[in-house]
Amino acid sequence: MSTVGRRHTTNCSKKLDNYDGPPVIVTLDEVDQLDDARLVYDLYRLDNFSFVLVTNDEEQLLADLDERVRSRLQTAETIRFDRYHVDELTDIVAARADHGLEPEAIRTDQLRLIADAAAGDARVGLSILRSAARRADRENAERITDGHVEAAIPEGRQEVRSRTLDALRPEQRLVYELVVEYEEIAPRDLYEEYAEQADEPRTKRTVRSWLNKLQQYNLVESHGSGPNRVYEARKSE
């Protein structure tokens, strides 16, 4: 964690430590992305606070925590969310269209096409809808056409991909760029290259968790298993 990051985290912890108001529920999204998992312990020991921790990698989160916090979290209620089905995602995209577009600006079958193209990822679905609406707006069209939707699908996917890449921490970005550079690389070779280039290399287990996250983000994919496993970058669609 950078000096600025540590200072910001310390200031935040102090403010919460001095809080004397009513009970508060704090939600930490992508908590496994924290540079220093000790922050979770610092927050967990505070009175008057309850926490909802959102993570893509529960195993990695628990592994990085103090044993006292880990034992508590292991007894906490865990809610797992699977990828959205087409019907569920259609409802999500339709709700956004109802709030953001003119009535009848887009048909139900077009919303379903968007949901299907999003492959269970609500971010992609909403991005495709937004891109289709922009296209229609630029053409002064009263309604979104099938052509607008078809053209918006790759645009929406690329927009989410770009935002995901921008959100990666520097060392995670380094791992991704190494996979891109080598086109196909085994985990052992990847770690050796990463350790050589990183200022303060993390453990092999941590890098494996990053690779899992990159796969969840549809940035890389793996083939094979065990000693034959290799990683390669997913091509943008």
C-alpha cells in the first residue's frame, strides 16, 4: 500500500473510532481488493458497527485476515450470488430503461437480446443499453432499433472491459500485461516474470488469487490443469 493509501486508511479508521452516534451498518465492496487486509480487523473491533463484506474471492480474503477476525467471519452468514439468468437480467435492464428512457423507446425482445449478450453480467447489460440509447440519441431516433442494439453489444462489452482494467491495482495490472505479452504462459513462469519486475512481489498464492479474479473479470482464461495449466488473455469482442 502506498504512503498516501496508508494515511487515508489511518484517517478513516480514526474517524470511525471516534464515532459515538447510533449503530451503523458499513458495506465494503470488493474487500478482497484491499492492499492491507488488517483494515478489516481495525474496523471489526469497533463498537456500534456491523459490516457487510462483498468479495469475489472469499478464500483469499480469509487467508489474509488475522486469525481472530477469520474465526468470527467463518461463523458469519454467507450469501452467495450466482450469475444472473437471462430472465433476471432482462428485468434489471428493463427497470433501468423504464427510469432512463422514454416510454416504448425499446422493445422487450430487444431487452432480452441485450440480457443474452451480457452473459449474466449486469454491468455489461447496462452498458449495452446505455450505448444503444446513445446511438439512437445521436441519430435523433424516436426508438432504439435492432441495429442500434447489435452495434452496441461490442461497444458495451469493451466499455466494461476498459473500466475493469482501469480498476486493477498496479501489481494486478502487471500480471495481466505479462499474460498479454506472452500470449500463453504457465503459472510458474508467470510468477517468475512477475517477481522479477515487481518492486515488492507478493506470494504465489496471492498471484494465483489475482489470476482467479482476472478470469472472473473475463480478462484472462486458463487451459489445462495441474502442471499443464496455462493462461492466456481473452480477446476483446
